[in-house]
Amino acid sequence: MKILRERAAAVFPKPQGKKGRFQRYLQVMDEGRLTDSTGVTVDFKNTIIIFTSNSGSREVSEFGRGIGFLAKKENDKELSNSLIMKSLNTHFAPEFINRLDEIIMFNPLTKKSIEKIAKLELEKLKTRIAQLGYKFVITPKAMEFLVDKGFDSKYGARPLKRAIQTYIENGLGSVIMEDRVAADHIIHISKHTGKDELTFK
């Protein structure tokens, strides 16, 4: 609410919450404004609200493990969308669902998607490391290792952040803190040939 009072136009993402918490937005959908418990009214007319939910993800996952799923059928996507809509209608009241302008389905992340996200996250890390006077490069094998550790078909990209912290950030931190490389040295991150780990040289 405070953000919207300070900015007349905004994109307001609303992560999944308890079922009842979405009901408070019915006033916003009907009137374009919301009054809080203190009597302050906030104008939502120039605001895009994005509600996110993982409703149906478990059902789709179970469907994906069903017999014959690997023989990709043309109507798999339609069946998945049907499962998601059924779950949404179960978890949220009709008056809430019917007021949404659009419901967008997102496909599960693939390893290729995780690799793209990993590259973006590593670019951010490179910027942070550069502020300390260091640079690093990562080999394709090391990237493949990172993606394997950070990929989970059930949780999407969430494990990737932990994988980057565990296998990249911690390794870089050790190299820098132990003064194993000079500040102007480019740190090469590679996959260890005999162990399930990365090397930093």
C-alpha cells in the first residue's frame, strides 16, 4: 500500500498466499481502489496486479509421471491446463476467478531454461566480484555441473540460487580470502575430473 501511495503507476506482483487473503482484492477489482484498516484509500487505477500461484503444480507433476506420458501426445498441454484450472477453481472463489482479466499458464522450466538463468545470475556475480578487483570465467563442463545441481523439475529455479552459492560463491570466497590468486588474476572455474566438485585456479 505504501509503495502505491508513493507511485501513482506501478506493477504490483502478489505472490501466492492463503486463500482468504485474495478476497481483499475484490474491492480493487470492482472499484479500482482499496481502503486499509486506518481508513486510508489507495488508488489502483494505474496499477497492474499480478497474482502468482502454484495451484495445480502437484497435479500436473503427478500427471507427468503417468503411464504413457513419455509418448508425447498433442493434447498434453490442454490436459495440463485443464488440471491447473480445476485446481484454481477449487482453491479460489468464483467471484475472484471471474474478476481476473487473464490467466496465464507457464510451462515447467527445462534444463536449457535453467542454464540461461544461471548465466544471467553469474553475470551479476561477475559484477560484484569485479568490485573487489577479481574476474572469473567458467568452463562449459562446470556450467553443465552447476545446471545439474541447480535443476529440479518440481521446484523450478529455486535450487539454482543455492547451487550458485554453494558451488560458485563459496569457492570464489575461499580463493579470495586465502589469497590464492592475485587481484588482477582471472579465476578459472572448471569441473574436477575425478570428483563431484569444481576447481578454482
